[in-house]
Amino acid sequence: MYPALVVDLNCGLRDKELRDLRWWQIDLVHKKALTVGKSKTAAGTGRVIPLNDTVRIALESHAAWYIRRFGECKPEWYVFAAGKGQPNDPTRAVTTLRTAWTRVRDKAKVVGRWHDNRLTLVTELAESGAGDEVIMSIAGHVSRAMFSRYSHVRMEAKRRALDEIAAHQRAADEKRKEKAEQWEQAAAASEAVVVQ
């Protein structure tokens, strides 16, 4: 469950994209990226998502466990293999993450659907200042309307953005005031020289 959650929170894959993920789609060494297979949208299919260190480490650890479990990681095998309780058939994708997610969520006393992890990533990207095009590319959104639906920028992020604008305006006003005072002092000094 942990590697699936890490991938979801850091790559924003749709549920089916995650469950259908195969080892050939992951490059942990050279590109350090994940290539999405067939997706719900044309913009989603084939998109390449860079792997940050958190995802890379989780997937490397998962690959080591996978090799211990199945003897190897064949490129065509599913990253999240089928099996009740424990994965036991790497040639078939896990059919659902819901049961495992419910157990983990209940133990952690957390509220939320699996899909909320994708929403969380989109929101965090928006709050971090990532541009719309970057976010849409990572999430595989086709339209801005869909992007807007998934990007629930929190009130505090909006407040910070507006406070930052106000701080920039105050700093600019202070600089203008400072320049005006310098000009006045320079003008007064030049008048004093002319009078003498």
C-alpha cells in the first residue's frame, strides 16, 4: 500500500492508471520518470511524470521487495500485482486498492477517498505556484474547466498570495518614497550650492 500511496500523492495518477502500471513504464535510473499508459483522456495517455526522490526511493524499495517476492521484475509485469491479502500474480493487475486503503485509513484515523490523494497533489501544485500548463500536464487534464474542478486552492493559499501582493506594493511604495526623499535632499543641496 505504501508505494501505491507515495506514487499517487506525488504523481497524481488516476486509479486505473496506477493499477495498470507496469515496470517498463518506470525508469528509475536514467530519465527518473514514469510514463503513463492508456488513460481516460488523450492528454493523459503517454504523459511523462518526473519522479521526485520520495517516489524514486519508494519504488526502488518496492522493486527490491518485488524481486524477493517474485524472483524478478519483468518489464511486462504489473507494479501492483493481483492477489488477495498479499500479491501473488504479477501477470495480473490489482483489481482494487479500496480494501487496503480503507484499512490503512481506519488505522491512521484519516478521512478521505483514494481519489482525494490525486486532488491533494493538484491542489498542492497550484498552491506551490506551479503554472496551469504544468499541473494539467502532470494530471493529464484536457481542459482548464476540468483543471479548475480539481484544483481546490485553499483559502489560506489565496490569502498568502494576496498578502504577498500587498507586501510587494508596500515595498514598492517605500522605495518610491525613499527615492522622492533622496531627490528632495539632492535638490535642496544643489540650491544651497547655487545660493552660495
